[in-house]
Amino acid sequence: MNRLGIAALMAALLLGSAASAMAAPEDGITPLDLYTTAKAKSLAATYRTQLLQFSEHIYHCLPWVGVTKNGIGFRQPKGAESDDRYLSVWISIDQADDGRFGTLPLQRRVSAMFSRYGVDMLRRMTQLTGIASDADVYGFSVILTWLKPDSDATRQPISETLALFIDKTSLRDFLAKRLPASEFTTRSTFNVFEGKDLVGRLPLEVWEDNFNSTFKLKNYELAKGQKC
Amino acid sequence: MRSRITRATLAAAVLFLTGACATSEDWKVWREHTTHFASGEHGFFSLRNNKDGSNPKVYRSDIEDARNQNWWGIYAVTVSPTQIFQN
């Protein structure tokens, strides 16, 4: 291949990777047509800019987690009877092969993940302009997914998932340290899943962990124009 | 002669055994990536960074690509959104 051909190939590769990188934060937003109620559509339309900024912030500033497709939106837990809307984010967490993490029982892994990532993401969502004070927003939700440690290498890997919903008053009081963690978890609606199997509600402990707000990824180059 | 047949049979058996675990989707992905580099993103990453690991630069798109290409075809079993939400 001559130099011109190589240059054209590299340009095509560059355009391809740039396009996929730019599309990712947008893909994290739940499209309007997936909502089934006027309240949910209205919230999603009103706060689209904030949701997109939030998705971009996670994408660029917290690269060790990834928002799943349609992972940010005003959702409600399965089985809810009233149209209470929770601003929800579903993130997939890159979990390095850590022997200590793998030795923890499931309920302890869930507690560790929620303490490290869940609380921080809930706090960030409450800081999005206008959303926490909107009367149509009932609460906030985090869905955390990570690979089950020590999965059998000969089989398809399995994820573990925590899905938690909390009303905004309880969350505000918990973040302000006016509500103890034990009461916060009592008031929360949550379930744990192994793969697609419902495990249900496990004892959930919450402790201080500032990893997600302080960690810096080695050799990571922030995209031009981005600030964290 | 017998030795040649034995060797050919052995080679065929090895090829069958090593390929038998891949699903049709895995093979489809594999056929679409026949070059040395696993993907365009992989090639671009390798060309940008030194082989000896000095002065490495990792962009967000590299992380996303690595996550998406996480051993092509072998995806983790994960709960479906419909098991958690209603819209």
C-alpha cells in the first residue's frame, strides 16, 4: 500500500473511532419514545440538557465506569402502581481482578459497590440543576453492574447487579448526614441480581468511600475542551 | 504413509476441538476481523503508543473500545432492564 493509501486508511480509522466516542454519551439517554406517561416524557424533555451533560461528565471524567445504553432517564421500579418518577443512572463498573473482592460474600460485594459508586452517583444526580427541586421527581435511583468475580472461565461470564430506588427527601437527609445509613437502606427499595436471576434484598451496609470522586486513571488523557 | 495420515488426523482433530467452542456469532465477528489488529481502534491505539510502554496515552475512546470488544462474542449474562424498570 502506498503512503496515500495508508493515510486514507488512518483517516478512516480516526473518523470511525471519533464518531463512536462522540455517540456514546448520547446513547446513554433514554429516548422519549420509550416512556409511557406524559409526566415521564415531560421530565425527560425538560431536563434533556442536564441529562446529556451528566452522561458526558461520566463518560469523560469517570472512565472506569460506563453508562449503559439508555441508562439515564426518569424511570420507575417494576411493579410500581403510581407514576412516581426517579432519576436513574445505570452504570457498568470495570472491576479489576482483585482477589480480596472475590473472597467477599455477595452481600459484602454489593455493600462495597454501593458505598463506592452508588452513593457518589446519587450525590452527583442531586446536584443537577433543577431536578431535585422538581415536584414531579419523586426520587433517585442507581443501577450498578459488575462482573461476578471468579466466574468459571469455561462458561459465559455473569454480572452482578444492584438496583436501588430512594425518595429524594430521604436521600437529601442521608447525604447531609441527618439520616443514618441503616435508616437510609430501610427506606430504600432495592434488589440484587446474579446474571438474570433475582437474588432479592440482601443486608446492605453503607460506609464512607471517596474513591469515585478522587481516583485518577494513570496515563489518561482528557479529551480537548473537557473539564472535570 | 501411516504417519502422515495420523498427523493429518491429529491436526484436523485439534482444529475441530479448538474451533468447536466458538458460537456462530463468534465466528461471524472473527471473520470480519482478519487482520493482525483486532480492530481499527486497536490498530490506531498501537500506532499511537510506543511498544515498550513508555509515554503511554489512553483516551476515553480507547477504554470504550476495550469495553465493547471485551473478547468479542463472550458477553456477560446481565439482568434485563425490564426486570428492573417499567417505563
